[in-house]
Amino acid sequence: MTPLVPVAEALDTLLSKAPPPPHSELRPLHGACGAVLAADVVADIAVPPEDNSAMDGYALRAVDMPGPLPVSQRIAAGQAPRLLLPGTAARIFTGAPVPPGADTVVMQEQCTEVNGALEVRGEVRAGDNIRLRGQDIVTGACLLARGRRLRPEDLGLLASIGVGQVRVRRALRVALLATGDELVEPGSGPLQPGQIYNSNRFMLAALLRSLGMEVVDCGRVADTPAATADALLQAAGSADCVLSTGGVSVGDEDHVRSQVERLGSLALWRLAIKPGKPLAFGEVGGVPLLGLPGNPTSSFVTFCLLARPFLLRFQGVDDVEPLWLRARAGFTRDKADRREEYLRVTLSSGESGMRVVPFANQSSGVLSSVCYSNALARIPAATTVAEGDWLDVALLDSLN
């Protein structure tokens, strides 16, 4: 029997075998969320481009205090100011450029204007309430680095320097297929004896799209060697990567692993992970293939922990590893498992800090254990858990 591969070793193998990312393309900013930068973005302007007011008030010279000062101009955002003469003040509004000659903005709550003359109450210091040119971004700064997945706030940052289109990697095309004679499509009618609805197809397609990838939906594959071989070849010919679910275990009707070995090569099979032991990784026709387990929770967990980092690295992302936090166990587990286990848990905060409690049913076929949890808690192999022990925890929202 082939020994089980530790999770960390499997992830290292996957990342080391990720092909170079797809070619780059220019994409309009409004369509770039989730895309991966193919080149560094360097700021060619400063933000803000000139000193501006942080609030509504009056621009003046601190040395001219305590006043009173005649109000010589009114400056709104978007207007160009005139030179501020010594001994005068300018009415100014939030975001408006500070006039040359002024070194202070006094908030309007400290000010009284009577018959065009300004009186100021309280202390006034040079530099107060002014956003300096380049306070946010300086000219020539590397704003965002190659290999970054663009988030909504990144698009705002790019827009702030006038970028209208950005060079990103072409979206990875992933062929998705689900094996199993028992699978039927939701909405097709009542289940017949022995049938189940094809939940993995919808879950995995949504996970791929959430990564900004293009899904080539190859549908359901019958449980025969010939049908499996045909589906694998068709999938490999239509995409950058193949993602399958089911058919990778050791049953008589599991044909994915054997057909991958016949048509290409297998680099990984059977991991020391619970849930998700029967995971396969190889290639067909030079196209990478990830074979996930058929049980829905196993499929979800292995996608998040292994397929997701591989696909992101293939897409050109540099930082692909999950963010692990530390929390206290709100439970005990007296029996150790020989595999590394990932419990579906609820992470919450209390008086004693962050704490996790597992979903009651941890079966690999219980998808509700994922839906009604918000994190995965990692239990190392051959390890028991006592209440209060520290555990590594990853939020599910950070994994999909």
C-alpha cells in the first residue's frame, strides 16, 4: 500500500509543479477585480496632488493670529486658489487646495466671521488640518506589486493615480468534471433509488469563479473506464487545468486515478488528511489535473487547502498560503488520528479570547458542517486535544 503523503509535503509538491502563469492582457479597471497583476504598478503622480484642506474652515498664516483677518477668497473642492496675501484668510472647504502663502487651516467651529472679518478662538499651530501633497502616495512609489490579486480597495487606489486599465494575467481556464452514475442535476425531478443530487458541481464551479477563473463545465462522467478516459482527454484539450471530483478512491467504480496513469502520469495520490484522503494530482496530455474526493466536505476542504493554492500559483499569485490564526479549543478529543484532521468549527470571541467549537457531525459527507461553521481547525496527526489547548485556525472566508 502506498504510504499517505503529509499535507505540507503535498502542498510543496503542488506549488513546485505549478506551470508558468497565462499570458498577460490589458483589462479595464472596472473589470479587473480578482485578476492578478502581471506587472508592478508605479505611481506617476502624487496623491493628493497638492496640499489640501482636511476639513471645512479657514486657511491662513499661523503668524497672523490672533487676527482679526479679512476674508479674501472662497475656495471649494475643484477650484484653483489665488495667492493668499499676508494678514488675510480664505474660506476653504474639505478637499479644496490650500492657497499658496497659507500654512494652516482652522476648523470652522473655532471661527466667527463678521462683516467679512475672521476671528479665531483657541490655539492655532502651523500645519494644522492640512493634508500634504503625497501624504497617501508619492511619485515613483511601487503602488501594487506583480502577483497580487486585485481587491476592490486596490481598484480604488489605482483609480486615484489615474489608471484606467491595468496589465493582468489572463483568467485561468479550468475544466470541471464530476464522476458518478448516482449523480443527477438539481431541478431535474425527484431522486430515484440510489441517486443523489450533484452538489459538488455547483460548489466547485462557484469556488473557481470566486478566484476569478473561467470554468469549462464538462458535466457528469459515467463510471466506466472509457467514459472517464474520453472525458479526461476532452477536458485536457479545452483548458489550462482539469479539476475532477470523485473516482479517485480504490473502489471498483473509481476510474479517474487509473485513467490518469494510463493517459499521463500521477505525482500524488492518497494524502494523510481527514477529510479528503483520496486526492490525486497528475497530468493528462501535459495539462495538470487535480482529482478531488467525491464526498462533498472532503471535496471542499481539499479544494481550499490544496487545489486553491495550486490554482492561484498557476494564475500568477505570489502569496497563496492560507492565513492561520491561533485560538483555544472549546472541546476535548481523546482519540488521536494518524492523519492531520481539519475540523469544521465555529470561531468566536469571549472573555478568555478566541475559542473554537466543532460542528456536531464531522462526517465527510455532511456538507452542512461547512455551511454552519466559519473556520477550519487543524489537528496535527497523532494528537489529542484538551479543552483550552491552542489550535491553528483558518477562517473559511479567507479560503474561498
